[in-house]
Amino acid sequence: MRLAFMCIYPSKFGINTFNSTVTHPLPAAFSDLLPHFLVEPDDVYIVKNKPVTLTCRSTPATQIYFKCNGEWVHQDQHLIDRDVDPATGLPVMQVKIDISRQQVEKIFGLEDYWCQCVAWSTTGTQKSQKAYVRIAYLRKNFEEEPLGKEVALDQEVLLRCHPPEGVPPAEVEWQRNEELIDPKTDPNFFITVDHNLIIKQARLADTGNYTCVAKNIVARRKSSSATVIVYVNGGWSTWATWSACSAVCGRGWQKRSRSCTNPTPLNGGTSCEGQSVQKSACTATCPVDGGWSEWSKWSPCGADCTMWRSRECTQPSPSTGGKECQGLDLQSLNCTSEQCPQSEYHYLSSGAEDVALYVGIVAVALCLTLLLIVLVLVYRRKKEGLDADVADSSILTTGFQPMGIKPTKPENSHLLTIQPDLTTTTTSYQGTLRSRREVTGKFSVSNGPLLEPLPNGSHTLHNGKLPSDPNDFMNRLSSQTYFKTLPRDNVNTSYGTFNFLGGRLTLPNTGISLLIPPEAIPRGKIYEIYLTIQKKEDMRLPLAGCQTLLSPVVSCGPPGVMLTRPVILSMDHCSDACLENWAIRLKKQSYEGTWEDVLQLGEEVVSEPYYCQLEAETCRVFTEQLGRFALVGESLSMAAAKRLKLLLFAPAYCSTLEYNIRVYCMDDTQDLLKEVMQMERQLGGRLIDEPHILLFKDSYHNLRLSIHDMPQAHWRSKLLAGYQEIPFYHIWSGSQRTLHCTFTLERQSLSTCDLTCTLCVWQVEGEGQKGHTIPLDSDFLLMDNCTPALAGPSAFQIPYLIRQKICSSLDTPCPNGADWRLLAQRLKLDRHMSFFASKASPTSVILDLWETQHFHNGNLNQLAAVMAEIGKQEAMIFLVSDGEC
């Protein structure tokens, strides 16, 4: 059966008609059906210049055409696909058209561009839904970006974000430190409908950089990062228990402490207000030493011809730590023959046996004594050969070398200039270092180094000898268990061989030295002694609370050698030397590797083997035991301060537009200055300004650095922020020896070679409060070219014989005070009077301390003048008799 019909279709030029024959006629049951759409066109977006495709599918349909913005689309632009539904036998028709960006832009701004399709069947027509075609875009700039905040712990945080305008509207997500925030996995975050981020309760882990991210099908935009800092205000811990009373007997004081650790202030939070230490007066019950009672009566003579008597430690009994009674509490005595119940014959026979026994014992003792004398004579003959290798003739004659001292001759100068024994000669080479050139506020980017290189000099010992191979000496030391951490480099180590005449070891340019006084080493002994600085990371001291390292870690040894007098170890410290603000302890490492407190300054016990004198920049440690030492301070108030040294370095040569200025903030000790200078010399840096000293307080506030007043026409800073900040704990702990920050500047042209600027460094204690820096003297780089090791009299300013006569003259107490006590007062050492008095020769200890303080600049004439003031006049100075005292 064939069905003829007329088809009407739209055209760009009007309605056209044509006759057609349907090859697949509709079944009679469906001939009256209107077309319905299987697929309708959806809203689409044009991305960049890529055209979009609209699709329409309908059944039963004989024709489908698109109409866009009220106009029919030409039939040539339609892509038609015909098919038959196998289940129903109805014709299925699908039509596609492409829409380009140019078509949409023609009417862009007037109205939205839309299209819909119209389907025909034998019964009628049907229209699809409208599909809107839009050009997709996303602006670059956010309408509102998040801002950084500083918030307290557990506080709510709101970060606002209004994404850029876009079609389709942008979706928003949040990132913290470049990681996506998912409120589903972390309920502490909440993203509002208007894209704002809410942190319900700020945690320490929430500190970071937050970024708002907007994206659609066109692009993805990121806002500038907002830094959120969650700070913690400090809180006091509970008070510790009171310490023991400082006095053993009578009135003293005790203290208790607390720490700002509940919680510890973090991220700029406020520190605790108030004192961390409380002191209170106390009274200690004096100890009572025990006393013996009277002896009891003798007991009757026993069968063994012995009688007894006893006494008790009850008059008084020892209490509160007093000493027990010394001596026997039971005494025996042989009875006389009349009292002894045994026979007289037995008594006489036993007495004869005792006499024979005693004679035999005496004979054996005489033989042993003769044998011992022979062995000693043989040993001393062998010893003479060894002494000839180690000690020169000056040791045998107790001579000395004055080391080129040529003082003027005042009235009493000859008192300390006994003619020396010059039978020995030694030679030493000492290199020199040129002082640095003057640096004004304006410095040039030059092509030359600031400092001349250090000379590579070699040194020999006076009155002693060096090991033949320095590396062999270091290997022998480090092979022992205690010296596993001993540095093997010779730069930071000094060593030498010493006998009873003593000597001195020095680490040049570090402020570290070891004085070995005469008679400190027993006569007949020869020691190989070393002095070194520890720098390894595993040598860091375990510090807790407010403790900080105030000095380098210094080793001298070998440990365990026998000393008859204390040696003096000198090393720099960086405290402000105000003992009322500090609890400073001397620590020593034990053989097991643990660090122990051996001394607290201000609470020294003269009977202990350690004593310490704290000067403005130097610490003198008297010790009778060699080992590894360090000075550790614990601040008692926020007024406690460390001295920091600020050093500015820049490249000696600069061939690029970038110019880096490195600012070192380190402890004010000479060993660190030497380490930084050596490191910068290897990096090719030069010092561009004199070092400055900054007092850094224990206030938990960070150190802030900024650079200003640069000529903007020639220079600019590449630092994004207005300043750089070094955390408080990085400085206070001292964990980083060469802590520094870098300012990167850029010059506009390679021809620019001059730079003037101002560097501001201050501890943040509130806005606008800047720190005060103290400029150093211009001779801060004067190098110490002393010989690392000196042995014998050449190591001392005072000749050995004169020293002996001064000691013999002043050690004996005089009623008029013309003795060692007056010498200590004149030398301003009277605060250590109790320590000097505890020594067998107080004068020798005073002279040892004078030697350590005046080794480089000592003036014997001044010491002679002090002796004259004491009253030791002219030739009678060393002949003070007991009558004159």
C-alpha cells in the first residue's frame, strides 16, 4: 500500500511545499500520533572559540528543523540522521546543528542566544524546550579576597571570599598550604553558601596559608594567600617545691620556681606576667656533732688475760647531720701476771715465743727496705735519660725566658727583674694579620677582598716538645673511649707536653686558653695535654625550660690526670653578667656521657674542686680535674639578656644585578666570630660594617630585621614582606651556631656600584619599640697571633724565681694585713677571699689569676708598684721576717 502526502517545511526564504512518498508508512494504529522528543537540546557554553553542537531527536517524525532567536536555521546547516524504531516500527529522526562564537556575539548583550527544534508528523508539529547558548568566561580578579589574621587558640575564624565574575558561575573551594580542605573529613571547617570559610575552633594545626580557589569550565583562579596565625598566650605552671635552705647552719634562703609552660607561648602569644622565681628566708638547724661519754670501769681480768672498758657517743648524741664520734668505743688491756689466772710458767713460755716472732718480722722488713732502695736507684737512673728529652736546661736550673718584655724602669721596677738563666733558646714563628680597612656608611660593590688572608705559620714549643705528627696525636686521643667525639682537625685544637713548671695552651682568636700553673703537675710527671672546642651536633647540651648555652663547649684533657693545684680554663660567655637575673651553672660531662652540674655561680663551696670567676665577657674556671665543660644559664626574670653579635656580609665580587646581604645573629663569643669569618672567606664574602652588640632579652619575643633608606632610583628590595623575623627559640636555644638571614637587593644597572642603606634590628616587644645596638671598637678584628702552646717559664709574665719569693713573702699572715689579703684587694680580687684562703698558697692562686687576665697586656712594673704599696720596700721585699709581721 502506498500513501501520498504533501509536506510543508520552513525555509530561509519562506515556506516550500513538495510531494513525497513515504517508503515506510505509519501503521494504522499510530497514524494519528503527534511527534514526541526523545532528546531535547540543553543549555551549552562556548569555551574560547570552540563551536557547540545542539541535538534533537523525535519519533514519530518526518521532519525536524531548528529555530534560533526566532529565525529558522537553513536546511543546509542541519545534519540529519533517519532511523526506524525496531520495536514499534515508527520512524525516528535526529538532527544536529553547530553554533559558533561569532553567531552568539552578533546579538551578545541584547538578549540571550537561544535555539529550539520543531518536529513534524502526519498529524501535526511539536516544539522542544529552548536551549540557551552562552559564551563561557571567568574574570581574573576576585571581588573579595581573604585577609590574614592572628587569632587566639579556640577562637572562631571567618575568611571571606567573593569569586570573580564568570559564566557559568564559578565553583569555590579552599586550600590550606596548597592542600584541599574537605569539611566532610574535618568538621572543624565549614564553607558557607556565599563561599566564606569558617574555622569553628582555631587549633595550632590550623596555622597556615589559606587560599580561595574559583573555577569553571573555562579557567581556574587563585586568590592571594591569607596567613592565619593561631597564637597561644603563655600560662604559668604550678610552683615547684621549695629548695633546701642555702645555709647549713643559721639563717639562709630558699627558692622555688615556675615556668611559663602551661601553656608555653607560641606564635607571638603574650608571655607570662610576674616572676618565675620566688625567694624566701629560712633558718637551718645547726648540726650537732657527737661527743664521747666517760670511759666505764675496767672489767675483771678474763681467762684470756684481757680486761675491757667502753664508752658511748651520747654527750651529746649527733643530730641534724652532725658528725659521729671519732675513735674507739671499746678498749682492751692485758692483765698483769698477778691478775691473770693462768700459771707463771705458761706466761713466760708464751712471752719467749712472742719475742722470737717479733725478731723474725723485723728481719723481713729490713730485707724488703733494702730491695726497695735498690729499685728506686735503678728507676731514677733510667728516668734521667727521659728527662733529657723532654726538659731543657732551663727546667733543671729553674730558669726562665722573659718573652721580650722591655718595660720602663720606675722606682721599684727592679723588684721583679731577677737576672734570668738564658742557657736555653727557643724559636717560634708568629704570623700577623692586617687590620681591616675603614668602612663608612656608604660602601662600594668592589672586586677586591676586604681582608688579607691569614698567614700559614708554624709554631714550636718553649721548654717542651710537640708530638712528631699532630695527626698521630689526635688519633691516639680519639681512639680512647672517652675521646670518641674529640675533633680531629688541628685548627680548633692545641696541645703540648708539660712538666712541673707548667705552661699555657691557647686557641688563637677564640678567647679560650688553659693555664697550667707551676707545681700543678707533680714533680717527676710529664703530661701530654690538649685543649679543643666541641662543635659536633651530638655534643649539644640537653637544655630545658629557660636554660641557654652561654659559652662554647670546651674540652681539656686527658681526664683523670693527677693535679696538685687547680688549672685555670678561660673562655668567653655571652650573658649580661647580672647575676641577680641569672642562675648560671658550670656543667661537666661525665665518663658515661651525661652532663652534671658541678658548680652554681654565687653558691660556690671552696672545698669543692671547682671554682669560677665571672667577668664582663670572660669566665675563669679553676678546676683540679680536666674534662669537658660548658656554662649554662637559666633566666630568673625577663630582664635576663644575652649579648648577640650582629655581622653584615656581602659578596666581594658581584657580576649580576642581584646583591645579597647576609646578617648573622650569633652569641657574642670569639670562637663563633672566628667560625663565621672562616666560613664567609670560603663563600667569597666580605664584611661591610663593623659588628654591633645587641642585648637579647628572655621575653619570648622574636628578633625582627628590616632594611630602609635605599636609593629607590638605583636599588630595590626583592623581599616580599617589610621585614624578616627570627623566632625567639632559635636564638635562645643556641641550636644554630651561625644563624643568619639574607636580604636580596637588585640594582637597576650593572654600572651602579654604591649602596647606602639602614638596617634596623630589634626585639619585638610591641609596635614601634626598636632595639638598641652597641657599636664595637674599630679594632674588633685585631687577630691574636700568640703561640698555641707555651711550656715552662716562657708561658708566664712573672719569672719563676720571683714568683716563689713573692709567695713565700706574702703567704704568711701579718697582723697589719701586709700579706696576700692586701694583694687581693689591690688587684680587685677581694671578692674571692674565701677561695684563696682555702688554698695552701693563697698568693700563688692570686698570681695565677693575674697571669690569665694579663697575659697579653701584663705590666710587671704595675705589679711591682702594687707590691710597693703593700709595704714590701726595696731589697727587703722578699726578706720579711716573723718579727716584722
